[in-house]
Amino acid sequence: MDKVRIGIIGIGNMGTIHANYLIKSEVPNAELVAVCDSNPDRIKWAKENLGEDIQTFETPDALFAAKCVDAIMVATPHYDHPGLAIQGFANGLHVLVEKPAGVYTKQVREMNEAAEKSDKVFGIMYNQRTNPTYQRLRDLLHSGELGELKRTVWIITSWYRPQSYYDSGGWRATWAGEGGGVLLNQDPHQLDIWQWSCGLPKRVRAFCHFGRYHNIEVEDDVTAYVEYENGATGLFVTATGEAPGTNRFEITGDRGKIVIEDNKMTFWRLRVGERQFNAEYKGGFGSPEVWKCDIPIKGQLTGHKGITTNWVNAILKGTPLLAPGEEGIRGLQISNAMHLSSWTDSWADIPVDEELFLEKLQERVKKSTFTKETSGKTIDASGTF
């Protein structure tokens, strides 16, 4: 195989983005040959804009039965990601799923098990892993340059959304349609980069505010405190109702502090580690000597095309994946734990209690404003169509 034939399932906002760069041959050795969507309007759009050679399907089953693709990209609503990926593996296809990996970890774990049993390449669209700033951060942390982790703080409130955004689709910001709010829609990239660079925390105490700034049933404001195995602590603050918002990621270690803000990385590096200084200094008031270093960043953010190119190269050449699909469960562990902590008004451990989380989620799905009557589809208690 010298070219990967790709089919996209779901031609909404993200599926359209992927289709447009694939149809322009912006990913080497990749060919878009088919699209699938249950919405007749999107099928009509595909026929009018992607060319006569692109096959169109109204159901995933029809796409799989046609056996016209080597790989699929899944860009459907969140609940459907794991099920479609599992179907893809069962049909001998490579799979790239959009974020998030799914809504709840039990569902995603089943997807990961199916991927492991297959011999196919499984990726997830964590396009921020192509960001050279975050790649440099990960290198600094994993190389030990910052020393042992002490504290992480990410304030990511630059997600402002007006009410009209939520009103644009009945499934948006509902437990049955989307499975969550800002944590599941806007923040999967940040939660992934947080754990990718700093590791998973061991437990979470979160305070989610549901419909605080908007007429919605899911969270639009979250403040969460986490603890790591080594005793380090962290804070994650996010919202869609603040303007102007902030995007500031600060990591403190024994050897100083790194701050990422306004597309810049600054490293306040201690000449002597704080723990060593604390043990050796005898002068009363004092602090370690610190150097302010503006960290040079090389490379470009390649985003969606970068992840897709890497996935195609993994299929054809065995190139290591930058964003393995199996790692999608890690950021979801954090968001599931945040939801569960808020629902139970207590600490939530990581790995999260999957059965308890699903039980609490199902309670909300059953009361959701997005129902089979409003969607025209059958929805079970987990929110799956």
C-alpha cells in the first residue's frame, strides 16, 4: 500500500475541516474516498463540494460494507466515538478519532481493548501535541530540568461562548447529546497536555457549576484541585462565561517555575534547587538566585493536518504516533473525576470509579432536555444513539 484511502464518518464542523484539507491533497499519501453522515444536507454538501469521485454513505454500516477504504476518521458526536472505532477495527480498518475519546472511561476502555486486539493503527486528534511550545515544555519536565514537580496551575477561561452558540443545536451542552460541557467540549486538549507533560494526578476535588452563565444543563464553570503521587498539587480553572478570558499554564518545580502565556514560554530557573537552598542557607531571610530565561521555540503548530499526516505515516511507514488513540482515556480520567467529585460533593480518585460515574451520568441523561423526541433518534440510558 503506497496510499491510504480514508473515509470520514461525520461531516459536521470538524469532519468538514478534515475533508477540506484531505481533498486538497495537503496530507501526503492520503486520499479521501468516502464520507458518511446521517444528515441529508451534509451529504448534499459533500456531493457539491468534494467532487463526484467521493462516495457518500448515510450510515456507517453502508460505508463498512462497501469496503472502499483502508482507514476511517471519526468526527461524530462524542458518545459515538468508541462504538464507531470498535466497528472500524472489526472491519479491518485503521482508526483516527476526534477528541474526546468518548464520554465515559468504561466505554473508552472497551475501545482501547478492541484496538489492542487488532493490528491496526489507532490515533486520536490531539492536535495540540503538534504545538512546539508544549513539546518543549514536556521535554523540559521529562528531562528533569525543572526538578521534582511541586505545583501546576492552568487557568483556561478563554472559551467565551454566548447563549446563541448553545442554542445553535439541540444536542449542544446536554447530558444526552454531548455528555458534558466545557470539560468535554472545549478542554480535552488542555487536559491532555496537562497530563502529557505533568502526569496524571491521583485524586481530584472539583467544583463544577452547571448552567452558571448560560441556559444549559451541563457545566460552564469549573474549579478543580488535584493531588499527585509525589505530594505535588494542582489547580485547573476553566469557564465559557468570562470575557476577556485567560490562558496561563504555570508549573513549579524544585528548580524554578515555567509559565506559558501569550504564546511565550518563560523559565525562572533557580541556580540551586529550592530544597537544597532551604537545607543549606543560614542567613535568615533569603531566597535562591534566579535567572529569567525566555525559552526559544522552534517549529510550527501543524494542528489537525499534522496529526493526520503522522497517523498516515504510522500506517505506511511504522512512524511512532504522536497521539496514540489509547492515550485518549487519560485526559478523560481527569474530566470524569472532576464531574464525579462535583456530583458526589467529595474527592474522586484516579483511575475513576467507572461504574459509579456511569450511574451518575445515566441519572442526568434520563432527565436531559435532549431526548429521542427532540432528536428523532433512539437514545439509551448512557446517551448512545
